[in-house]
Amino acid sequence: MNRLAIPKTYKLYIGGKFPRSESGRVYEVLSHTGDFLANAAKGSRKDARDAVVAARNALGGWAGATAYNRGQVLYRIAELLEGRRAQFIAEIMSCEGVNAAVASAQVDEAIDRWVWYAGWADKYVQVAGNANPVSGPFFNLSVPEPTGVVAIIAPQGTESLLGLVSAIAPALVAGNTVVVVANENAPLSAISLAEVLATSDVPGGVVNIVTGSPTEIAPWLATHADVNALDLVGAGDLDWVELQISAADTLKRVLPPETGADAAAPALNRILAFTEVKTVWHTKAIL
Amino acid sequence: MTQSPLATYQPEQRALALIGGEATDTNLRRYLQGIPGIDAVGLEARAADLGTRSIKTSSKRWAIDTIIGLIDLTTLEGADTPGKVRSLVAKALVPDPGDPGTPRVAAVCVYGDMVGAAVTALGSAHAAAGETEGSGVQGVRVAAVATAFPSGRASLAVKLADVRDAVAAGADEIDMVIDRGAFLAGRFGQVYDEIVAVKEACRRADGSMAHLKVILETGELNTYDNVRRASWLAILAGGDFIKTSTGKVAPAATLPVTLSMLEVVRDWHRLTGVRIGVKPAGGIRTSKDAIKYLVTVAETVGEEWLTPHLFRFGASSLLNDVLLQRQKMTTGHYSGPDYVTID
């Protein structure tokens, strides 16, 4: 006997909760063959606004946590991803039309990337910071600090899970909080990642995931005065020059779109892109 | 509608005529407890319903500017300094330095000993006593909390001295607290007499009167029926304004409580033709909340109440949220807390 399928209607992930879109809109997520998979919330500019508020509220706690603690929390996400391998593989196969081996390889790489970035949390300051030589009896120390709220347009192509992880993990390492607009055509990885994050130790509001149309939402994030940085990694198909121009009005840090096989490849520079260098002087004790 | 004979009476006579005798505990109890009770479920449903109105675009623009003009910008902290009051006054005069077209707030609200600092800081922008509307740029008034705010637990002599000090220092408005202990114990006469005495203490040397706002502290009155009785009591005793809360007790202002007070004000206006003001204070932090109050006022007593003489918001953080909304409407993109002052 055939069981009646239960089609799902997913929601957004904002401030550690799963609200419906303020607009009440949903859109259909289709498989690579065009079959109905699920409904996803079609986020609006007001959802993006709420997400920025949540990210701002979470910033103090996340940026103020010790680097060691942030590393542990990020590592824990990798552990949970590992536990949900089967779900991610099934979703990637249906959305992207790849076979099990390819999907499995993508999930593995995404997990490895989380672990790689998690390890940087208590190390990147040592690498990027510096004790500067100065001509006087002073210590002169430069240390990178998180930029603040980072808005990310997730990669929109294939490899939906790996692309998303490659974009949000480096921003989180330094203590930024993020608002990410998910892959529009293949949002299931992002939605499942939200469920992973909600059951992990990541404080609510540190990662906020808005599904919907990047074309519609990105301009509002680019002009939002309370967003400190904009990662346009997946905005290649948008009018991203215009987004850069409007981001300049409020002095945001901006990363340009990347395409190709090594888009958003793991690199220390992706972490440092969303940090600000603070330099302090301190007198040396003269004995 | 035929004018009630009450409208022709002097205020004191009017109260006595309504109460049916001297303002003794017995008479007041008979009168106040004869007031019909409130349907709490219906009141809350009505308030919730009024809160669902959608106010957009040009109406929202109007609402936002109206809200700013109705705010009593407040600082009531033990840690208040003259410097803090000066920066509060600066914000009251120019809420948004990025847009000189932003209206001024109605008043600044401070503790009695800070009135002098506020008046000095306001300088020529201080609304002169008795100034009427429509005289060009709106002046900012100085409101002082008095009568052993916020608890009100002091002798009458101390409370009156508190009021006289603030009035002498130049306060245009006095926010007094009622003695909730006496009210809850049923000693309505004592509450009544105190309000009358404080009102008299609001008289300035030249005979003019400082405006009297009576704080009911609805969070401590427990029931809507008590709120309604306290509202009647405050109005009978001569309060110019009834105010929900001190902001020091939770719950502070809520929409149902404010609605019930507005209903009393509406009934009083029908009875006597006199307009009494209402000031919800405490807990109103977002433009969205404030707009709900505007809708409630307009629907309950009418739009003519939406002037600083008849309606105020007691708030400190509300102004920043309203300014963010205003900036969003002006520039077309979302603003952030970095673009308004911290205090």
C-alpha cells in the first residue's frame, strides 16, 4: 500500500527560531527533473531586516566568546553534519541530479571545511596579528577583530552545501555574525543546515538563513546601514557592481563574486576579509 | 447633544455634584464602586483588534512625525547628572542632526532637582508658561516627577515641598504619583485630598498653574476595574492628565490599560465638555507599538486628542526607534543604531 507523501513547507531561520516569512510567501523547490520537492519560504526585505537585527543582537556574545570556545562550537557543527550525512546526500542528489558518490564527496568536503575553519578560530590571530617594531619603549600590537554583521549571498550554482559552508564558516571564525541569502534553486541544504545549527551550540542569531530571491533581497542588505560587510560570493548573476556601489555609501567591506571550481576555496584570507585591525600601544616596564 | 449642566459648574463644584457630597471615603467609595466594571476579555480583544491596523506610507510618515511631537523624552535614573540632562535636552531640540526637518519632542521629563539644569539647557527654546500652539516653532516643556516618585511613600508635607521645589525651579508640568497603598486600602478620600493639595502646590508665584499629570501606576492596581476607578478619582480631583505608570514597575503601560483610561477620558468629556490628557509611559519602545497607541486614541476619543496638550508618550528609547523608521522612509534604505545617539 502506498503511503501518502507529506510535502514539507520549510521556514526561515532567524535569531535561532524558525519563523515564516513576514510576507507569507512560499515558492516551490523543484528537483533537477522538475518534480516538486518541497515549499520554501520566500523571504522579503523585512525578513532580511529582522535577520540583521537578530545578527546585531547576537554579535556581542559571539565576538566576545573566547577564540577557543568559538572553535569548539564550530567543530561541534561539523560533528552534527556528520550525523546527518544521509539526509544531506539525499537532498543533494535530488536537487542537483548527481549520483550518490558525488553527493557523498560534497558532504565530506563540506564537513572537512568546517573542521578546517574551526581549527583557525584560536590560531588566526597569531598568524595575522603582529608585534610591531617601534622606536620607543612601547609594545605596539596589531590584532584582527571581527567586522560585525556580515551579509552573504550564498553561491547559487551546483554544490549547494559546499558553497554555503565555504561562505559562512570563514565569516564566523573571527566572531562575525551572518545573514545569508541561500541558494535560490537548491535551498534544501541551507534549510537542513539551519536545523543542524539550531540543535548545535551556536547561539541564536549568529547565523541567520533567509531563503528566497537574492535579486529581491540583496539590494536591501547592500544598503542596510547596520550591515558591516557584504560577501557577494554568489552574486555573479546579479547586478553586483550596483550592489558594491550602494554598499560603499555605508562603508561596508565587500567581497566580489567568485565562480568556477575553486570558488570560495578555503583560505586564511577569507577569514581576514571580515576583520578589522586594531593596534594598541602599551608602555614597556623599564627595570 | 444637549450640554449637561455639569459643564457650567466650577471644577470643584462639579466633583462635589458628581460624588454627591463632600469627598469623604464613604462618598467616594459609593461613587467609585458604583461605576460599572470592565469586561476584561472584551477590553483586551478590542485593544488587540486596534493593534492590527496597518499604517503605511504617507500615513506612517504622518504618524512618525506626530509620535515625535508627542514624546516626553525621559531620563529618570539615580545616576542622572546635569551633563546627562543637557545631552537629553540637546536631543529633544534636534532629535536627528542629519535631518533638521525632524520635529521637536513635546517635553523633557526629569527628576525635580534636574529641572534647573533642563531649563538652563533649553534656554530660549523653553516653552514659556501659557504658550499656545501655532506660535511658530514649538517650544519644549520641562516636566518634573515629584511627590516622592516613584513609590510615593512619604508624608504629604514632603510631597508638597517636592512639588513646590520643582515648580519654583521652572517646571511646566508636574508628574505626581498617587498613594497606591491608600487607594488599594480603600482610603479614596486620602488619595483625592492629596491630588487636590498637589494641584494647589502647582500654583506659581504669578498665579498660573503648572500642568498636573497624575500617575496611577496601573501595574500595582491589579485590575482594570481599579484602573477605571483610579482614573475617575484622579480626574474628579483635578488632574489635567492621567498617566499610566512610573516606568519603574512591570507591567508598565499596556494597550488595554491605556484604552480603559481613554474611555474614562471620553466619558468625562461627554459629561462635562472638559478634555483630559492621557500619557502612557514605560514599555513603549518601538514605532510599531506607538502607532498602535495613536490608532487607539483616534478611535476612542478622536483625532483632536493627538496634540501634546492631550496625549503624550513617556519614553526614552522610543525616540531612537522612531528616528530609525524616519530615516528609512527618507533615504529608502534601512538605518542602524550607529546613526542615532546612544542616549
